Amino acid sequence: MDDAGAETGLQDVPEGHPPQTPAPPVRGALRLALLLRRLKRMVFDAVGHLNDDDGWAMASHVALSALMALFPFLIFVATLGAFFGDPLLADRMATRLFEAWPDAIAAPVARELHAVLTVPRGDLLTLSFLVAAFLASNGVEAVRVALNRAYRAQERRGFFHRRLQSLVFVAVSGIVAVLLGVVGVLGPALFDAVAAKVPALAGFRADFLLARAALVSIVLLVALILSHVYLPAARPPVRKLWPGILVTVALALGATSGFAAYLDGFADYAATYAGLAGAVTAIFFFYLIALAVIFGAEVNAATDRVFGKGRARG
């Protein structure tokens, strides 16, 4: 075997004999090259459809809806907290929520939220629920429209069916928010109380805090998966949704870190937008997260077209 044959895994054969099958290393290289080519095609397909489906504009719609829903939704949680005997539950929940946000975004929004949430609102339970449900359901509908466009799904479900589903999403989110607030706010205090009686548990406080953060992350991941499963009229099979989910999580984490660095090092929104700086930065932050969610759906659709049969399923 000469040097060329050694590199390619092929041996010289007498004339008239059929060529030998490529050696395993060659077949592996061919498969890798084909996979990379299809991955490149999938990425370009997803980006192209993001443009065709007005994904940039839809992300703005979702971002504005999310910001409009944030205040009344937390007011609703505050009224629930007051109903169960803890009127400051939502205020402490908001503090935990903004710990994951860049400071430049969280500070002005958190300041206004604290001013609102520290006012007892037990008498406004019904009104705050209606306002929160309406605005938050509009945010859910915005996500639905974006996912339908990404998955090329024709919406045939009735208006009341869709709105009821959106309200269920809002209601479940409110219940989960209260439960997470109890775990996140009261959990450490309960752990300290138990550890005071059982000193052997004191060394596991860091593990408890890590588990609490993991629980919040899992809940958010499940919410993202359920959005892809139930909101669009059609989609790829559930087992094929993981590429877009992973892309969304990676882009959201990267966008949060990158936007925080941009605000700290370059941007001066206060000089441009004055008193609206806090709202503008919050909208921009929500916009990046919404864009990550929409692009994740485009990745799923493109993956199904390139690697699968290309037929979305409801």
C-alpha cells in the first residue's frame, strides 16, 4: 500500500476487480462531512425563515406584552399573598426574580415594583386578577402567533378555545409563582429553623440553595417545553423539540450576559431616554429573550425539514 492508499484507507486492487469499500475512518469522515453540511443548511434555513416569518417584529410584540403583564401579574400574586396571610410575598418574590437580571435593567423596574407591591391590596383581588389575566393572556397569544408562524401552522382553533387555553397558562403560572415564592422566600428560613433544632443539617445549606435554584430552572424549562407543545396549532413530534429548546436556553443565557456587559461598558440609556430608560432597557431585555424563544421554534421547524420528513404534527 502506498502513502496515498494509507491515508484514504483504500488498497490498490488488480485491474478488472471491483473497488473495495472505503475503510471505517473514511466512512466516518464522509458521515461527518454530510452532517456538517446538513447542519449548515439547517442554520441558514432557520435564519431565513425567521426573516420571512417577521420574527424580529413578533419578538417586539412578545416583549411589550410581557412587560405590560409583569406589574399586574405580580400585583395579583401580592393579593394572593395577602389572602393567605403574607402581603409582602410578591415583593420578596420580585427581589428574587430580579437577582437573575442585569443590574441596569432590574434596578429601575424593581424600584417601581417595590413601590407598588408594598401597598396592601387584599380588597383588589378580583380586579387585579382580571387585569393580570387579560394582559398576561395577550402575552401568551403573542407567543402562540410567533410559534404558529415558525411551525407553518394554520390556526383553526376557535377564539374562545385559544383564549381559555391562554388563561389556563396564566392561572397555572400564578399558582406556580406563589409556590416558587414560598420555596424561594420561606424555604431558607424554614431550613434555618430546622437546622437550629438538627445541627447536622447546617452543613447542607449550600446544597439546599443550589437545589432551590435548580428547581426554579427546571420549572422555567418545563414552561418553555409546554409552550412549544400546546400553544402552536401544529409542530414536530415532542421528541424532536429538544434542539430548539437547547438553542433557546443557550441564546437566552448568552443574551443576558452580553446585554449586561453592553450596558455596563457602552450604553447610556439614561442620556437617550431620560425617565424612560428603565422601561426601554426592560423591553430590550424581554425582546432578546423572546427572540431566543422564536428562533428556537424556527430551529425545530428547520431541523424537521432538513433531517426529518418535514411534516409538523398537531
